Amino acid sequence: MRKIKHNNLFGYALSKRQGIITIKIGKKINKLSVSYYWARKKYWPELERKALKKIKGKSILDIGAGTGRHAIYLKDYNLATIEKSPILYNILRKCKLNPFLIDITKEKPPKKYENILLLDNNIGLTNRTKDLLKKLKELLTVNGQLIIVANNVDKTKTVKIN
Amino acid sequence: MKNYYQNIKWTYINKTDLIKLLITLGYKIDYLESTNKGYLIVAKN
């Protein structure tokens, strides 16, 4: 396996649109097709498609928005996205997905939202889950909702994007 | 096909532990669906 030194290789790899990325979730090593992160809605895991149907209200914050594959379908809402990778932030900005370039574990956006999305295992962005959930509670409006999807990713996923 | 490797460590938290944590923090579980492919949780403030 070729190792590439890059201070944010995940963002770099995703921006290339093809290849295989290896990540570790818990104790499992997972190989994922980069194309998975660009997949259109019909190729998403079923739970992610259902998650978007659970949105109520008008404002949404998509945390760890990545390539914007979810957010791109939410443009009709008052949408904001968060990404800590400058490369991915630029992709989100070009797609007009109202991104904040911040690390949610260290900073937070200035306003509250009716929906906060933590899709595609982003609940595991930090090992300080409790602190993250406390912070997100402060970012939710009264009766706002946190929508979480965690996928089992112990198999290589290859997804067509065309 | 190019392989990218980075020691990205995502924390794995199982559904049961996450639900307990959410409830402890004052969230209300509004919807839960669990399959062999993963889980979906909607937790209200």
C-alpha cells in the first residue's frame, strides 16, 4: 500500500474522486472507495436516505459535510455545513453549501439549528463523544433534533457515481 | 487504482451505549431504526 504524507490526506483523497482510502473505525480497518463519498442519493445506504426524510423545520447544520453529498440535496433549507478540511471546505464553498471551516470539537458556529446531521459515522469524529453531544445540544433549538446515522463499514464499498 | 492511507481513527460507539449517553444528557429518543447495516437515531433536544 502506498503511503502519502499529507496533513489532511482524507480531504485530499476525497477531492481526487477515485481510489481507495483506508480508515480505522474502532478496532476495524476499513477500505472504502473514494467514490462512495461522491455518490448520488440513490446509491447511499438506505438509513442515510431515511435520515433526510426525518428532517423537520427549516434550518440544518451538517457536521463533517465532506464533499457535500448529503448537503447538496438540502439547498432548499436554511443550510450550513461544517468541515475541518480546507480542501473539502473549498468544495463546499464552490457548491454554495454555506460552509464553516472549523473543527466542531474545538469551536462552534454562532447560531442554533432545528436539525443537526451527524451522518456516515460522524458520531465518531472524536473519542470525546459526551463532550460532542453536550456541545450539539447547545446548538439545537428547543425541540430541535440530532439525526445520527452510523453504518457498518467492515466491507469494502464500491459505489458507481455516474 | 490509487490507495490512500491515513491513520484516521474514528471512534466506534455502539447503538446501546449511544442511546444511554443521549438520554443521560437530556435528549429524547424520537426515532430509532437498527439493521444489520447500521443504525439511525433521531434524538430531540
